[in-house]
Amino acid sequence: MTNFIGDTHGQWKITRLQAVIGEPLENASHVRTEENAVHKSNAGIWTLRGFASNIRYTEKNEKEQLLAVQEGLGRQQATCAALIPIRKNEIWWALAQDERRAIFEKQSHHTELGLKYLPAIARKLYHCRDIGEPFDFITRFEYAPQHADAFEELVQALRKTEEWKYVDREIDIRLIRV
Ligand code: HEM
């Protein structure tokens, strides 16, 4: 599990903490991450907790395209980051797997759209619905300052998709490395 702790100190300084939809998150000035954390942290102002999991919707050809271009977190030049916790509503979770995949890719082109921004944007998806957390996902991104506008464009495009009609809580946290 990874703990993302909102606090008064940490590796990442918060430049924006904005509720896009739904209940806001308390203000904090920094985020620090604890990888491989056995317990949820009680420290700090809030803790978001999630784990990397297997893919759900990605098809083989998409997986191959992603693997061919994507870069990992922790690149020297990637001093900007975004942490975007997201929850989807009960209508989404009541759908069958194939219905969700159709909304995610056929209607919303999530992977197709996202692929255009690789390798500039590094990404990692954490799941947290099944561990009783307030969000279903924590999405994490890292990029160099010159790609900040491109990242903004991608986020805005995704928020206009059919998939996002099912998002009922989303917090946009932007960070710069300390
Ligand atoms: C940087 C380019 C991006 C690419 C290439 C990308 C690609 C993907 C892929 C392939 C999946 C499916 C994983 C699976 O099969 O389970 C996924 C899931 C997801 N992505 Fe992205 N994504 C990108 C950007 C974003 C952004 C900017 C956000 C948030 C604003 C976001 C939010 C999510 C969420 C919440 C999920 C989980 C959806 C679900 O399981 O219902 N992604 N993404």
C-alpha cells in the first residue's frame, strides 16, 4: 500500500488543492508518500491510501502501445506532479465489466487520448475502493514544467467525456518537488 500524507512538510509542495466535484479535502501545504506502508498513517492532516493492481479495461494492443512509450515516475526533470483522487458513483459500479469498458474506451477514448501525452506524462494508478477508502482511485502523474499546459489540456478533455459523468468526487492536487 502507498500512503499519501497531506501535511505541513514533505517531498512535494502543494500548489493547488481544489475540489472539482463533491466534498473537498482539508487544506495542507505538502504531500509526502510512504511506499510499502503496512498501516494507514495517522500522522498529518489527511492520508489517502491505495495499491497498484492489475489492469481492468486495457486490451492487449493498448497495453503494448503503452509499454512501448511510457516512462516511470521519479524522472529528474519531472518536478511537477498531480495527485487526483477520484470516486465514481453507484450507477457506474452497478454496470457490467463490458459496459464499463465501452464507456471508458469506445465512448470516452480514455487510453487513446492519454497515449498522445506519453512519454511526457508519467502515470500510476492506485486502487482504493475495496479497502473502504473514501475514494475509488488515486491517480498520480509526474511531468516537467514545460509539459504543464499539455497535462492541463488532457485533464480538461477527460473531464468532458462520458466516463466523467460517473465521477461524483474528484480533488485536483498539484505539486512541485521540494
Ligand atoms: C497521461 C495519460 C493517461 C493515460 C495513458 C491513461 C491510461 C489509462 C488506462 C490504460 C487505464 C485503464 C487501466 C486498467 O485497464 O484498469 C486508466 C485508468 C484510469 N485513469 Fe487514466 N490515463 C491517463 C491520464 C489520466 C488522467 C489525467 C486522469 C485523471 C484526471 C486519469 C484517471 C484514470 C482513472 C480514474 C482510471 C481508473 C478508471 C476505472 O477503473 O474506472 N487518467 N488510465
